[in-house]
Amino acid sequence: MALALEDKLKRLEETVKTLEVEDLTLEEALKLYEEGLKLVKTCEEILKSARQRVEILSWEGEI
């Protein structure tokens, strides 16, 4: 089951905090960084889709 936007943002925050605080190996840090980039991309796609839906609904409301 796919995570909701809020869950993805929470995971992204946890990932950033771990990268900032934890003493990680280079490989661990790179893996978390990659996960973070994927989360950012997914969140951006979700928000873009929501923005498009709002624009469509706003346009339909003007008819």
C-alpha cells in the first residue's frame, strides 16, 4: 500500500534528521540520501497532481 503524502513527508523529515545527527558510514548515508531524493520527487508529483485538480475544480466552478 502506498504511503500518503503526510506519511512520505514524515519519513523525509526522519531521513534528514538521521543524516544530520547519526554517525553513518558513507554507504548508509548515500542510501538514505537516495531514499530522500525519491521521497522528494514523489511528494512533488503528488502536489503537482493535487494542484492540477484544484485548478480544474476552480475552472469548473467558474462555468
